[in-house]
Amino acid sequence: MGLAQVCRAAKPFDMQIFFLTVVTMVAFAANSILTRMALEGGYIDPAGFALLRVGAGAVVLSGLVALRGGALPLFRRNRIAGALSLALYMIGFSLAYLTLDAGLGALILFGVVQITMFTQSALTGASPSKRQMGGAAVAFAGLILVLWPSGGGGTDPVGAALMVLAGLGWAIYSIVGRSAGDPLAATSANFVLCFPLMLLLPMFSGPSFSGMGVALAALCGGVTSGLGYALWYIVLRQIDGGTAAVAQLSVPIIAILGGVVLLGEAVSLTLIIATALVLGGIAWALSAKSAPAGRK
């Protein structure tokens, strides 16, 4: 399913929503590329990058809420869970990219997030159909292939484990955020509350900053994260949840291509096969309908 087909959920077809969807998916992939660029180049340490990314995101998102005339809901239900899960994502994401390529990291992150959210939905909602279970199994097999020590093409196990934690953090963050009446304001508040947690990291790691590192972290936090999330909320108002999930299938592909072009990363046969399994399995599962409770 292409992006044009994805965006046909907004009826009639809306070229503006299609364009915003493309820009948003590129922004999500750019988070991986910018993080890898900053850390692999030694421009900044992971703790400093996470700190500046969250800080820049908090400033941009809070500014958007202020321009809209709203207030930050700092003391609402699920706010602690939102801030802690965001911190887990940010820390795991930054540390993982010390050793993982941009595309591989995005694939692990994306696969873990989708599988976790699918599992949570299956456990709390309608019973999954055989097609959904089969698709999830195929996607999980793809993750096992790329994470398996003897078959992952040299995948660093520590980096992979950290990205799995990041994926779990983002999945929890997304699940908690489903109940937010105002997603933009809730995300802004989560970024603001997450920032003090990030301040603790440089105290233990001995922060190392450079002008380029600060610029890349600010770009990642303020633009591809902050503005990217804001654009995504606009898109989500126009398309359904299943369509939104399918649209995100493009993120690992964009990250892989960006890593090859901008960072000179290699693409192994294992990564290609794993990508096909993960994305194909998720697409197959998402295209199926859930069975009523008690029926398979």
C-alpha cells in the first residue's frame, strides 16, 4: 500500500493530507539519521544529545500550545507514566545509536512498537483473527532474524537491546497518550516533565558537546521531533488508526535509504529480508479485521 492509497482514508483524496503525511514520515526517519550522525561522528555524547533533544522539543511544542492560546496540562492523569515512558524511549534511542546503523535501529524500534501495541490491543480488546496472529508472527520472525547473534549481520546485542527498550518506551507512551483529549498539549507537558529526568544523565556520563552536536540535537528535538509530532496530530485527525499505522511502514525504509545516502551505511541481505518480513507481517496484520470476542 503506497502513501497515496494510505491517505485516501481522508475522503475525498486530500493532497494536503498526503503531503503532510510524507513530510511527517520523513521527519520520523530523520530522527534516526540525525541521532546516528551526531553520535557516530563524535559530535556529542548520548546523554547530552537526549537532554538537548528533549529540551528543544519542549520549547517548540510549548510554543505551539502557547500560540494556540492553550495551557500545559502538567498535572493530569497519566502524566507521570507519559514522562517516564518518554524518558525510557529517549535514553534507549540515543544510547542504541552509538553502535546501530540508522536503518537497522529504525526497523527494530518500529517493529517493537507495532508488535507491542498489537499485543496490548489483542489482550484488552477484540480477539485477534488468524490473519492478524499470522502477520504478527511473521513480523516477530523478522525481528528475531535481525537480532539473532549469528544471523544479524554483526548487530551489536547491547545496542539492539537498548533499541528494544526504546521501542517499549515509545509503545507505552503511545498507549498512554490514546486517552489524551488534546494530544499536542499532552505531549508538550510530557516533554517538559521529561526534561528534568534528562538533566540527571550528564551528571553521570561526563557530557561532551560541540557546536555541530548541539545543532544536530536541536534540529532533531525542535524540528523532526517537535514539529514532526505536531504535523502528525494534524494528519491523525483526518485518517483512521489502522491507516496511520500502515503509513508508518515507510519510516524504516526511508531511514535505511537515508543511512545509505547520507551516512554511507551498508545494506546487508539479512537486513533486506528482515525488513520485508517485519513490514510485510505488520501490513498483513493491519489489513485484517479483529474477530469478535470469543471467536477466532
